[in-house]
Amino acid sequence: MRRGRQATFMFRTWGGARKNAGRKPRLVDGRRLHPRSPRPRHRRELPLHITMRLVSGFPSLRRDRIAALVARSIARTIRIRVVEFSLQRDHLHLVAEADDRQELLAGVRGLAISIAKRLNHKLGRSGAVFADRYHLTALQTPTQVRNALVYVLTNARKHRQSRDVIDRYSTGWWFTGWKQTVARPAHDPPTRPPATWLLKTGWRRKGLISVYERPRGS
């Protein structure tokens, strides 16, 4: 009796990742969105630098009536403490604090919804206002906090949107960390005082900020 011959199978191997394989990056207005990776664990003692960007074609935030609406939303935000901010043409920067991760997520989401509702109502439009997931950086050292404050308060110089010593579309007029004497407005700021050591005291160990400083690389 003849024995049956065992068939052999050749398994194709791919030899590593293929070119252009995998999920394609999401683009909005030609800009790659921030990846939907989990946020890092939040530490309440660390201040935050938050950036929120508008959809393409939206009017500039650096218009008095629009800026006033954004400031009103920031002033009414309670789940995060917005300590400083500035408005640029198509994005805004915040220096903020949050007591825990849940407050952070809910606070930023609530602020985005509040701003979107006010601006859409003002402009007679509907739909998305913010183009992307907000960008978040936890500030872990006095130097990082100082650099973030310079970046936020003088960001208009980076974008060449203002020649004023103090940007009128920022909280610079209320900021108490300038080297120079700056006359503060009579009315209260639309922000809250800091609670973290780094934002209250720690960053000052690296020196007060000159009104003539510019963000790094600008």
C-alpha cells in the first residue's frame, strides 16, 4: 500500500510593516489633528498650558466684541481655574489649574461649549467652533511655568499681531509678575488667582518677566 504524500504549505511572510499601511491621520483644514491617545495622569500641583484652536474661516478672536464674549465665558468657568490667557487670531492660550482629572476634562469641555454657544449666537451661525482636540502641557518646573507665562502673555509678538507693550487681548494688564511697573485696570480680571505653588511663587525664583520679552524662537 502506498503511503500518501504529505502536502506542504508555504506561508507568505510580509517582512515588516508595509509602506503607507495603518490608519491615516485625520486632517482638519489641512492640519493634522492631535492623536486621540489617553491623557497623562493629572497632578493637581502642576499648572497647565492649554491651547484651543478655531476652525478655518472663523473671524479673528482679536476683535473687541468677540474677545469680550470669550472673556465672559472664561470668567464664568468654575471647574478649572484660568489664571492667565491670551487671544490670537485663530486660537487661544490658557494657563490654568485643575484639582483633578475629572474637573480638568469637564472644565475644558464646558469652556469650549460656552465659547462656541456665545460666538455662534453672536455670528448667527451653527456648527463646530473648535477645529481640534485641545493641546495640553503640564508644567513641572519653575522654568517651564515662567516660559509658559512669557509665551502666553507675549504671544501676539510671535505672530506679529501687536506692537503694544502689553497685549490688550491678554491678561497682561492684570499680571503681577512684570519687572516694570504696569498700571492695572480698575475692574477685576476675568480670571482667578493661582492655587499651586509653582504658579503663585515657584516661577518667580527664575526672575520676573520684562514687558519686552518675547517667546523663545520668535
